[in-house]
Amino acid sequence: MVSVINTVDTSHEDMIHDAQMDYYGTRLATCSSDRTVKIFDVRNGGQILVADLRGHEGPVWQVAWAHPMYGNILASCSYDRKVIVWKEENGSWDKMYEYTGHESSMNSVCWGPYDFGLILACGSSDGAISLLTFTGEQQWDVKKISNAHTIGCNAVSWAPAVVPGSLVDQPSGQKPNYVKRFVSGGCDNLVKLWKEEDGQWKEDQKLEAHSDWVRDVGWAPSIGLPTSTIASCSQDGRVFIWTCEDPTGNTWTPKLLHKFVDVVWHVSWSITGNILAVSGGDNKVTLWKESMDGQWACISDVSKGQGAVSSITDTQQSEQ
């Protein structure tokens, strides 16, 4: 059973596009069409506005927290074609870096696993994806994948740093095998996997199943098992779960989670990667879990803004 434990009045003056908790679950970052990014302290059910960040000149689509071992760092991306990296120093938030290397809206930002240092993937409507790596002394290295997705890239999500199964198969004392990989979704209806080889980013896989724009992708966190899992959602109302049990990473199998009646905007995995949250145009958040026999079932649906939670009824079960 899922319950709404807290509601935050953000005082944003327009639609909120993203809301992200930090690593410890004590801070909430929100962003809006009002061009601002806000940070709240949400400990003990409270809500204290910590920062109101103004630097974007258009709607802000997404925010992403870096791992706390690098300090309190937040990235934001906007229709204004900019990605801004914000950092808290002595209680005040300031711009750490501003990236303006794209020709169209910046739609998605995602920090890589902390094992790789501070590295940020950014997807744009100009079809390209940029990888920004902090090299120290206020310097950032930029690598760009041009024409990653025709018409535009809507979402990026990093793979866990450790290759699947390497925690199981590794001889003791040997370091697990780290590989930089991420997944992207675009307006070409494709889900694409990217891999770094010899310092260059190459397309690793092209996954086809959606019949309309892919709106979001999420690579599931790893708990060391030999399977990789990715969720994708689309304008076509469908959510697919992609799995790969092949150590070479070449064979991905799609499974339809559900066909919704409206566009599906976002997918988000729980920290252990076994529950998937899905939100869409029907104004609901549904939670899905895989059963022992490999079937995905809806375990709760929450109407946004209502605080109401319903368990799954027989009629909903029959729709699945």
C-alpha cells in the first residue's frame, strides 16, 4: 500500500516539470515554466525554501542531483538551450558552470555513477547529446554525440557503473569491470544505448518497439545480478521493459508493461530497481512490480494532487 506522506507548496508561478529528491531524501529540487529552480528542505515533513535559483531564460524541464561525495551540486536544463550546474558553498547556491553548446531546447540531464567522477549527460532537441566532465580547477571537458536522434533527444539515463554479473563472477581481490554506458530516447521513436570506447562515444544498440516519440528512459539500478534492465515510455502510451541477460550486452528483449490510454511522460526506478513508477497524461502515478513468474503487475495507483490511493480493482486487473 502506498500513501502520500507530504505535499509541498512550491509557490512556482507556472507548471512544474520536474521534482527530484537528493541522495539523502532531505532536500527537494523543483523546476518550472516560471524559469526558476527551487530547493526545499523537506526533513520531518516540513518544507523550508532553501534557494530560489534564477539563471534560465525559458521553461526549466529537468533537474538532477550529483552524488554528495562531490558536495551539494544540482544540474538544470531549459528551453533556453542552456544547462546550468549549481553548487552550494557555505550555505549559498551559485552557478558552477553554464553550458551553451546546443542549438535547441535542452530536454534532459543525468549525472553518471559517482565512480566516474562528475560527468553529466545532456540531451537536446537539436538531436545531439553532450557529455560534460569536470576536470578540476573550474574546467569542464565536453564531448558531443551529433545526430544521436533525428529531430531530437528527449531523455538520457546512465547504466550502473559495474558490468552486470561482475559482482557475482569476480575472483576475490579483483576490481569489478567498470564501463561507461547510458541509454537515450528520442523523437525518432528509438531507444539507443551508448558506450565509451577508447575515450570516444559509440552507438552500442538501437532498440525498436515504440511507434511514437520516446519521452523517457530509465536504466534500472544494479544489485549485482547478471541482468540489465531498461524502462522506456512513449507518446504512443506504451511502456516497455527491456532486459538483457547476455554478458556481451548484444541481445535486448522488450516486454510490454502496459498500454495506457494517454501519453506516458516519465518512468522512474526504485533504488533497488524492483519497482517502477510511471506517470502520464492521465494525471496518475502507477507503481509496477515484477512477480516471480516474470509478469509485471500494478501494485498501486495514485491520482496526482488528490492524495488518494487506490488498490488495484478487478476491473483494472482485467485490463492488464
